[in-house]
Amino acid sequence: MAESRKDSTRRKWLETLREYRRDFEAPGSEEYWSPSLDCASRDELRSIQDAKLAVLTPFLYENSDFYRRRFDGFGLTPDDIKCVDDLAKWPPLDKKEMVEDLMANPPWGTYTTHDDALWEARGWSLFATSGTTGLPRVFRYSKFDLEQWQWANARALWSLGARRGEIVFLVVGFGPHVWAWGVNYALAHMGVPCISGGGMTAEMRCNIIERYRPTILATLPSQLLRLGRVMQELGKDPAKSSITTLFTGGEPAAGIASTRERLQEMWGAKLVEFYGCTEAAPHSGGYSCPAAVRPDGTIQTHLMEDFQVWELIDPDTLASVPEGSRGITVCTNMNSESSSQLRFIVGDYTVLDSAKCECGRTHVRAIGGFSGRADDLINLRGMKFYPSVIEEGVRAVPGIGDEYEVVLATNEDGIDTMIVRVEHAEHEKPGSVAEKVANAVQTRIEVRCDVEVLAPDSFPKTEFKAKRIRDERDKGGS
Ligand SMILES: [Zn+2]
């Protein structure tokens, strides 16, 4: 029987990805896991992207009803999008479209090329988005995806300094959270030992650090703060522990200067991170540049360009933003059997630079890292800002606890207000603390806020992604 178009397009896409897989089993050099890719010329990177994109669009068209509808709806065919330059024809894809597809086609949606037959033949795992907006987007992944994740994450982890001789302590709940699982499998692939810190108290986790002396602490930023505090309460100094690298993912940390400094100082360790999102870059879409974590280095994140095409757009007009200007991230992912995407709006603000990096890598850099999702944008009386900016202000004031909350409300005159609630030892005479926090926030967003100073430990400790904004305004969110 002749091979169906569904199968032949999948086969060609898989073959092309395997063709460009280099140094899969072991690193190609001491400095770079895949030297010929990590340091490829910009022209070579572009030709790899073009080759992958040419087989991706027919694959998506034949295997995803969502993509077929979108192609047909815009009057496009896979032949119209064969290279990176053609991508401009494809209007960027918002996650809301995926949510609508999922609601109309439960439980998997049709935005994925993964179907029941594949799930049965070579399924690997299921992961879902953890964000707070909309129905969680769910993805079934294949064994091929597992291999690509292991390899991509190994390259990124190598850049962060994960080597034989290091011991990673991975402190997460191990829910369907892509970052932790992807890291776990990549470390196993690399032969770097990993201790699981799931399902235990902070005290037990601190004891593990004391007894087994891991060197890389991998967890969410809020958990890094929490573990450090608990260790201090136990009379130990985290800065004197075995930990030399703090490795995070899942929420911004390295790009928020005061959070980064607080963590690095507390632990006497360097902070590095992965960047990505479940929908389009389930493995590392980006990773901290080793040159950037040197003293006085500018924080920057390399984006993995042989797997993905990264660009920035204006969030209001959706027009492309030239290199060097600020915009929100859009990812074309060519590296997943389940979640390949054309121009998916990831939505974090940054600035891109494709000049060759001091570390020798050629993949484009997000200068300053990332500081928050555009859909988390707060609009208060016409002033727009990100929760991360408030965090930056709160954390800049000495003595403020790690947990805080921002409450948006409407007062009796119908005016929207913002109250920042923080913890501080001086809560019984809050005057000067409140003033300092209000000033630190105002200098950053030009909005005067009220500050409520609570006793230390008033807030529950964050165990997973922190939810810090409570919007109780009459007309709802921004
Ligand atoms: Zn670099």
C-alpha cells in the first residue's frame, strides 16, 4: 500500500531532524556539547532552519487539523512557507486560539501532530502548561521527543556548567511540569547524578544538602529563597553549603536584578536558568550564557536556533521588531513531534542580539534575560507595568521577607488602587518601611501604591509558582 501523505510528511520531517543531530551521545568538546552547531556560522544556522522548516509545514498541514484549518483560512499552502523569510506570511499564533481548539476538541485538541496511534506505538509522556491563563494546554510526547529533549537540554546544561563530578539536587513536586522532567532525563543521558527532592519538607531538603553535598541546586526561584531561609533558621549558612550553582526555570529570576542578587548573595553561588514554554519549546528554548555569569557580565540568554526560529514582535500591532529593539518573544519550534509550532507568541519582553558572543556561541542572545509575560501586564489607571517590576522594587528594600502580595482593588470613589503587602520585622511601627517600599515601587513604575507591613511569616510559603497578584477591581483585570 502506498504511504499516506500523513505518514510520508512525518517520515521526511523525522529524517531531516535526525540528519542534523550531532554529538547526541556525548559532548563534542570540553567547552561545547555540539561545537559544530553551538558555534555554527549565522549562514549555516539559517540553512539548517530553512531545511527543517521546509519539511515542517507539510508535516503540520497533514497531521494537525488545527494547522490545516489555519493554512486554509489564510489562503496559504505549505509551499508558501518553505524558509525563514516566508514566515512573515504566517500571522502569529496566540495561545487563546489553542484554548478554543482544545475546548472544541477535548481532551487533546487538534493543535498537535501527536495522535492516538502514535501514543500507543511510541508514546512517552504527557505534560501540560502550568500558567494561570485559560484551560491548561496539554501535550502528549513521543519517544522521539524524549531523545530531542535529552540532547537539547544536555547542550544547554553543558553551557551552564553541568559536568561529571557535579551532583544535582532537583527540588520540585514532579507534577506534569516540563522543566523538571526534561532536566531529569537530560542529566541521566549525560551521566550527571541527580538527587530527587520531590515530596518532602524544606527541613528534609536542607538535610539532604548537608549530608550528600550536591553542588547544583535546581528548583524554582521562590523555592531557592525558601530553602535558604529554612537553612538559616536551622542555624546553617547557605553560602557555606556545598551549593555552587543555582539553576532555575519556570518563572523569571536571572533577569530581575534584585532577585538575582538576593539569591546569589544568600547562597554564595551563581544563578543560571533555562527559558522556554510548554507550548513551543518544551526543552530548553534558551539558557544562560556562561560569559554572562562572570562578574560584571551582562545577563544574557542564548536561544537555541538550530531547533527554533526566535523573533520579537510588537504586542499591540504584532509587527516584527528589528534587532536591538524591545519586543515580545515569538517562537517557531521545529523540534517536537507533539508541539511544533509556527510563530507561537511566547510573550516575554526582551531585546535580541545576533552578534557573536564572548563565549564563542553564535546563537542569538536575549540581552538582559526576560522579565515577564506580556499577558501578565497590569494596567492601573492607564499605567502599564509587569509584576516583575514590583518584585524588583520590593526586593530592593533591605529586610523585606521573600513572600509578598500585590492587591489591585477599586475604592469607594471608583478609583483603582494598588496595595503592596510585605513582611517585615518592624511591622509594629511600619512607617519607614512602608515609605521605602512605596518609593522603590514609585521610582520604577511612576505609580504611588499603598503599602501594608505584616509580621514575618504572615504569608504561606510558596512551594510552586508564586501567585502574587490579586486583582479585585470592579471591572476585572487589565
Ligand atoms: Zn554566550
